[in-house]
Amino acid sequence: MAGARRAPALVCRPDVAGAPPPEQIHVQFGADAATQIAVSWTAPAPAARPRLRVGPAGDGSGREVLAQERVYTDALTGETVRTYHAPLGGLPPDTVFGYQVVHDGADPVTGTFRTGPRGRGSRFRFTSFGDHSIPAPAGRGLGPHTPNAGYIVDAVDALDPLFHLMNGDLCYANVSDAPVATWASYFTNITRSARHRPWMPAAGNHENEAGNGPHGHLSYQTRFELPGNGSVEFQGNWYAFTVGAIRVLSINNDDVCLQDGGFSTYRRDHVPGYRAYGYDPYLHGYSRGRQRAWLEAELAAAQRSGEIDWIVVCMHQVAMSSARLNGADLGIRQELMPLFDAYGVDLVVAGHEHHYERTFPVRGVLAGGLLTPAPRGSDPAEMDTRDGTVHMIIGGGGHSALRPAVDPGAPPEGVLIVGVGPGSPQRQRRSVITAEPAPWSAYRDLVTPFGFASFDVVPAEPGGTTSISVTYYGAAEGSRVYAPLDRFVLRKPVGARRQPRARQLVTG
Ligand SMILES: [Fe+2]
Ligand SMILES: [Fe+2]
């Protein structure tokens, strides 16, 4: 399929030579993946008549769409970044298009995209990982960088997914002395895939760059053209889209997490006016309940819909973990898990912990006061998500310098952040951590440093079921070979009605 998706022969008319070329091109689904796609890019200087030519793949004709310019100025370096966005709507489902990104006076850059299928008509694949970073140092190399951050892009692209879910911590620009160059490296690295298929992000704690907008997300928000959430202030921080019979919800957990995860000593010490302007990277509660209200309304709508079989949440920090990196966060259990239970979320993909781990379906909590999720089922190979939500930590995208300080052979023990110590915008709050039983852990890999997961969606099987077959691919440090290491299946009846349900305490 990939071979059929190269650029079509659209007409090219170069104008004045020497103008800045389009760079860092990537595509994103709109709220309806079957009909809406946006193409986004940057330029190193103001572009003249930035626009998109788009037409059916292989066809020489095409319509032209003017792009919107959005800019931000980085608080650390003072660099102004110019981004361009061309949203498209009214497209036919499950169709391949070719496009050219055009500036007056510059060579056009080509790409392709495929719209999503409508309803339960077609099988498709998506992929996911978090915690990516960049393939080579930017600036003084303060931020994470590994060759695998490059190799994983090729490994994902080789599977030809319809789209990719990027579970936060995209490039760690907030810890770099060269944040704009770090973002440029990130998009330059992924564009060979993201120019042809959406890489749909969730904002992680390292997308919080103190001084860039009121909550540090201005770079992230400016660079992406994501489905709306009814807010200008929080545009892109949470959003949803429908692809086939799946509703995907992307959320930003910094709003609910207790951990002080966005703190950067480099930005504290080097962003001009950090103290005078009152910059504060601790974001707990920053949406003032807006995100949670949006999430509950979205989940309720998905639950009511007769056309949605699967609800998938893409987020960064986790509700459960047995690796001693950050730990899971009690704030997620308090704020989000009751909603996941009540509205029947099927699958959560996350990162933040830089290993691979997945749970049994969980619903309700165990006794003990830590809101420890209760496992429902004991077969790690095939699970019915009517029983509960399956969570996956896929944090080996590329920043895997950290190794969990846990004996891989020991039984899993949950690690939970239950609070933070004193701190301020100038001094990071330390996490208060406790241990707990981990009967929810179905499988974990604390040894393989890098990896991603693929999800093969079968919307309608003989016997009236629908399934998602999951494969985890892992690679050794410095290796381009991503080998299948874990497989499991989620399966349930097509059109299974979801009933609103109360939380349960499981005792014993
Ligand atoms: Fe990370
Ligand atoms: Fe993180």
C-alpha cells in the first residue's frame, strides 16, 4: 500500500527563486477522520502566499487552499517560529490524496494522505508510542537524543499505519538550551512518515515550556492544527476524533497530575524575566475543570452513540506502573479513572514511564485507600473490555536513557505518587511516593529500551464480534530492528451497548 501513496503529478509552477522553502510538514486528522485533514508546516522566514494544492493521487488536477499563518516567539531564545496550516474538509472517506505545499519562489514539497474509513466498513491499523526525543543533539545537547529516535520512525512507517498516536513528551524542548532547534529536529525526523499519515499527539509534561504562553504550551499549540475543543485558550490541549468505529480522545494529564513534571532548571535560570513575569510550570488544576467537563461530555456522547464500538484515550502520565521512573499518579485515579469506569473506556495508551507494561481490564478499586484499580480477568492473551479498561504504557519511543531501578525478575510492585512536597515556581516539588500491590499488571518489559505498539482493527468479525489485535515491537539500543515481543487481542460484540455504571469497591 505504501508504494501507491507517493506524490501525484500535480502541476508545479515555481515563481521567484530563493524564497524560504516549506519545512517540517505533517498532517493531522480533523474531528471526523473520514472527511477532514489538515496539512501543517513551518518556514524559516515569512512565506509568500503559503498554500496547498491537493488532488486525487496520481491525478494532475488539484484545488488550491490558502494556508493560515500562526506564529509564536520562544521566551528563552526570542526566536519567532512561523507555522502554516491548511485544513481541508468535505473529503470522501478512505481515499488517498496527493498534495504540494507551495510558497511563491520556493520549490514545492509533496506529500500524500489517506482519509479514514467511515463506520465499520474497513479494517485499518494504527500505531502508538510516547517519549520520543530527537535523533541527534540540538544546541548543547542538554535534551535527550538517541539514534533510536530516528530508527523508530522508519519502523512505524514500515507497518503503513493509517495514523499514529504520539503519547506525549514529543521532543523535550523544555529542558533544552535550543528549544526551537529541538522542535525543528523533531519534525524534520518524523516528516518522512507524518507527511503521509497523521501523527496525532497528546501533550506531555515536557511540552510545557515555561514562558511560552500562560501554561507553557504555546509552541505545541501553534505547531499543530488539531480538532477543536470549544476553547481558544486550550486549543489542542485536548481533542477528539472519530476514525471508523473508534472514538479517540487525547487529553493533557498535567491538569490532574500531582507530580511537578514540567519544571526545567534550564528555563528557570535562563528565560528572561522568569521570576518577574511569574512563570509557573506547575500546572495542576490549570484548566479549572474545563478539561474534565469536556471529557465527561465527550465520553457520554461516545457511550450513547450506536456507531462507536471502541473508546480509546491517548494521554501521557499513567494510572498504574510497576517501574521506578516517575510512578503512577494518584491525581489520575481521583479525576479520570471514575470517568473511564462510568463510560466504559476500552483502551488507554500512555507513556511517561519509559518502559512497556500493560494491564488486565480494570474497573473499580481495591481496598486500601490508594484507589488501586481492580483487575477484572486473568487471561493476558485475550481480553473483553466490557469488563474494564486496558491500560498500556508505551514509553520507549526514543528517550530511554533511564532504566527502571527494579529487578526485572521480581514480582511487579506498583509505584504511586500520592503527593508532592513544598516547592515554588523556582524550586521543583519532590514527589511523595508509595508502593502498592500490582495485581493489575498483565505483562511488562523492563529490559527492552525502545519500542512501539501496532493495533490492527477488525470492525466486524464472523460471529458478530469486533477486535483489536495488538503487537508490541521492541529494539535494543542502537538497533534498527524492531521485533515483535508481545501480542494480545481485545475482542467484544459489535455494537455492544455501554451502560453508565457506578464505581465499585472490590474487597478481599
Ligand atoms: Fe518522558
Ligand atoms: Fe513525561
